[in-house]
Amino acid sequence: MRWLPKVPVGKQLPRASKRPVTPIPARLCPMSLFLVGGPHDASLQQVYDEFIDEARPHGDRVGIAVTGPAEQNQQKMAELSQIVSSRWPQATIVPIHLDGPGTSSVVDGMPTWPENPQYELPADLDQLAGIIVGGGWVPGYLAGLGPAAEQLSRMVRSGAPWLGFSGGAMICSCSTLAGGWRLGGRQIGPEAGSRGFGDLTIVEGLGLIGLTVSTHLDQLSPEGVLVSAIESGHLGSAVSIDEKTCLVVHHSSGRCHVMGSGIVRWFTPQADGVLVRTEHGQVPKATTSHAPAPPRFDGFAKVAAASRRAARQAAKVHEAATETADTKSSTPTQRNSPKATSKNRAHTKKGSGAASAPASTAAENPTAPEAPDASRASDAGNDTAPDVPTSPVGGPGATIES
């Protein structure tokens, strides 16, 4: 693990607990930190509404900070400016393009953009009604906004709100997680979420809140990194936020609540490990009515309906077969034989009727070339007719299955 004020971040920032703070009555500090776990998203309209509502009483100038020169950030700046202009047309937007020394990340040994050594921040950041900070490389935002840390702290303590996306949310911490996926030579998280760092790298943040903020919880899965960093003593408590989700921290009371469709996970050190607690977002209720959702077990309902139809069809077939058998047996053309064997009775119980007579007769008299029909034997008055199954109706031992 290493600490990184290696990049030029201006003056070194002391811990928030050691920085002298001028007391301000709580009633004058309704400010909130709106910490979004991902990039700008249209589903967070209620978050943007609350940010503007809190900014209105503090003037009409809203700052928007992004890393990189203006020609490379036109789309991002326009997207974030829309949050203000669509809700507050009278507001003045103060663009802040952070392209000074240390703001550019390095890819394949080359900086992402040429840094401007003469870059200077606006002089009156503490007079802003609120500030929106975009997402991006965490050390770049700290290098750009670090020299104005005291002004930003005064702005926040005076009641102006802060809306940070991804990296703009992470830099609010005292100890900010810059990236990394190894600690002491051991992998503690996915390399895809290392943000370009190998070893766990922690930098000095702006110190607006005490706990460490992590973002992209649902995409980068930083749980292992945070647990290992807390267990090893490099971090205190931490919180990780899903994309499309916002953690709202009320500066005056310290209370928090979650907005959006995702979750927030809190990481708290314990004597025997790290306690992880999950908090779900508060999704605004829909104002328009929607069609009712299909039954949860719709497939099972279809199977049950098909089974009932098959049962009804089988009952109809059985009823038709019974009526046919009754019609055939209603004509007294067959004389019941008292010599019916148990085997023939079994055939009768199964509803085989007269149709099984030839097979049964041939089985009992293998020398006979053909079993005579029962009706012909009865008509001829032959008392010595071979044993044949009795009719399903009448006769000793005959049964009918319903």
C-alpha cells in the first residue's frame, strides 16, 4: 500500500479533524452532499431536483468541474449543465476545466491531454451557490481542486450543496481510495477495478466527510478491496455506492439516505472483522398507472389449466365408452356361462367385454381352430359352448367400473 501525493496536488491537505472550523449554526447549514455511484443518469431526476432546491438560497452561480481541456469535454460539460439550465434558467453556470499539472492520467506512457502549467482556479469558489463535479480519474480531480480545498470547505459549511459523480463523489473523503487490486502481494479485488493502479493506493482527499467513498459497486465489485483495507488499518469506515444510485449526506446532522434504484453498502470495522451492511435505495413512486404485472407463476397456471382440460376430455371418452358397452349388452343374445374362470373374470373387470372372447377361448382350448362366437353358440342352443367372458351387464360375478 502506498500513499500518493506524488502527483502535484498543490498544498498538502491536513486531516479534516485537525483543520480549524468556524462554528456555523446548524439552521444556516441545510447543505447536502449528493454522492452518485456512477456517471450522469436520467433516472436520477429527483436527485437533481433536490440539488437545485438547496442551491437556490445561496445565490445564482453554480460551478461545474470536469477534468481536461474545454475542447475535449464539451459533451460532458453540456450534459452536466443541462441539470441546472433545465431547472433554473436564471442561474449562471461557471465552467471549471481542470487541465493543470497532475490532472491528466497516463495511458501507455503518454498523458491523456497536454497539461496547462498556467492553469488557475476561479478565485471565489466559496461564493458559489453549489458545485457539480463530474466523474473521472480521482488523482486528477484532487490535483485540480486540491489548491482550493479551503474555499470548497467554506462553501460546503455555508450551506451550498455538492453533487459529485463517481470520482467527483470519491474525492470528498478524508482518505480517498485512488485504486489498486493488490495488498502485500495478495490480490484483494478484480484488476478491472484497479483504476490503473497495481498496489492499493490511498490519497489525501478534500476532507469534506470522514468516511471513505467508493463508487461503481455493482460494476467493479470493490468489496474485497474495502474489507482488506479496513482490516489492515489503512482505512476506517467506508461506503460503496451502486451506479444509478445516490447517497445523500446531510452535513448539519450527519444523517444519510439513499436515492435511486441500486444499493449502498456500509463497511464498519469490528473487533473480529468488518461488518458489511446493505441499504436499498428509495425509488420514487410512479405517477402514471401501468398494466398489472402478469402472475408470478403464470407457467404453472397454464399447466394446471391444460391438466384440467385433459381430465375433462378423458372423462368424456370414458363416459362414451360406457354408454357404448351398455348399448351392446342391452340385447339378451348371450347366455352367462357358470364356468367362467378367474382369468376371464379379471378380463371382465377391466372392461374388455366380448372383444376378448376369441383370445381367451384360444388360450383355454389350444386345439380348437377358432373360438365360436358367443351369440352364435347361444342361438344354436349349444349347452357345451366353450367358456367365454360374460357380458359387462348381468351374470354372476360381473362388475362395472364407473
